[in-house]
Amino acid sequence: MIGYNQTRLYNVLPFQLNYLAILVGDIIMLSIERLMKEALSLPNALRAQLAERLVESLEFDIDGTVQKLWTVEAKQRRDEIRSGMVEPIPGEEALAHIRQIIAQ
């Protein structure tokens, strides 16, 4: 049989846990905001390095076979540009061309 104090504990505990979760969430958000502020204050080169490392840390679930195929594709495209077989165009020009095709 549950006594008065135990019943009271069961009624209060969920509220306290929710409050604690909110506090922890606020602390984490504050830390993330501070971290972002610090990261954005870095010089461009260091921000680029940080961004690269962060993106790399997200790529843990990429299929190895797919990654190898993309690497082969990227090297093939690089070699086509270097050999003069393909002439690269600026990204804005390529996007404008794609937008024109879509608009038709």
C-alpha cells in the first residue's frame, strides 16, 4: 500500500523532472548560443576549418560504396577540367541556366 508521502512524491516528481529537463535544455541552448557566438567571431579561415570538421563529423553514416563512387566521379570531373575536355562555368551562371530551363 502506498502511503501519503509516497503518493505525494509520485505527484510531484514528474513536475520536478520536467522542470529539470527545461533547465538543462536552457543551459544547453545557452551554451550552444555562446559556442555559436564564439565560432562566428573566428577569422574566415578558422571558421572554414571548423565548418569542415563539423560536416565531417556528420558523415559517419555514409555508405562506403557510395562514398567511393562519388570520389571516383569527383576525380573524373577534376581530370576532365584539367585536360581541357570540359570548361567550367561560374556557379551563378549555371544556376541561372537551370532556373531558365525550369521556368520553360
